[in-house]
Amino acid sequence: MLFLLNLKGWLQTYLVHMRDPGRLWRDLGAWRFAGFQITLGGMVLSALVHPWIYVLLAVNLATGQTLLPGDSGVAWMCWAVLAAGYASAIALAALAVKRRGGSLLMRSLVWLPLYWLAISLAAYRALVELVLRPHHWQKTPHSPRSVTLLRLPA
């Protein structure tokens, strides 16, 4: 069901709070404002930018260029940061899986980049929906279930 992912709520929350960045700065203070930017803004922005890394890589490979465009130190640094980001995210996920005793889940870590691309698809879908259908909201379907009441001792 990855195609049903949507980040519209995250995007709307970010945009609503950033209508008046000065007020948000005053309300939150510098550190919390920075945390808000990193948490919400960074999550949405990274999801939107992530697939373009693959596009750049594919274009470079298709045109016979090296994986690092240009000879600048900035290009090397960009690719190093990308590799470090992937490695650290996978290492953290592996540590979490190991601590919970899920050794069988270790194999699923190789699919994290695909999952991140699915999140990117969700971010673009949210962006399109925000422009074309700003008041539409996709709700998660829930089925009614029976409720068992807990009887407390008298």
C-alpha cells in the first residue's frame, strides 16, 4: 500500500506555521524554530529532493560522465554526505532491529532506499494535491470492531 502514502498533512502543517515566520520565531525562540525547520521542513524538503539524486546519477552514467560531476571539492563533499547519510540511517535502523532481537529483519534494511523513494512519491503527491485539491482529505479507512470492556474489581 505504499502508493497510498501521502504527506499532505505534514506539508500543510509546515505551510500554516510558516505563514508568519517572524511570529513563529518569537513564539518558539531560536532553538525551537530551528528544530521546527529541521524536523518538518527538512523532512518534506528531503523527500522532495531525494529522487533528484538518482536522476543526477542516471544522467551522469548515461552520458558517460563520472559519478562525481566536475572536479570540485564541493561535488565530492556532496556525494560523501549522501553516502554518509545512507550509511548512518541504515546503521541506526540495523541497531534498532538488533536491539529488538529481530535478526530476520536485518535483510529488509537493503530496501530502505526504495522506501525512501516511496516517501518521495508521497511528498510529490501531497504537493500536487495541495495545489489541485487543497480541501480534499484522504482519510484512513477504519473498520468497526467489537469493544471488550475491562471490568475493574469492586
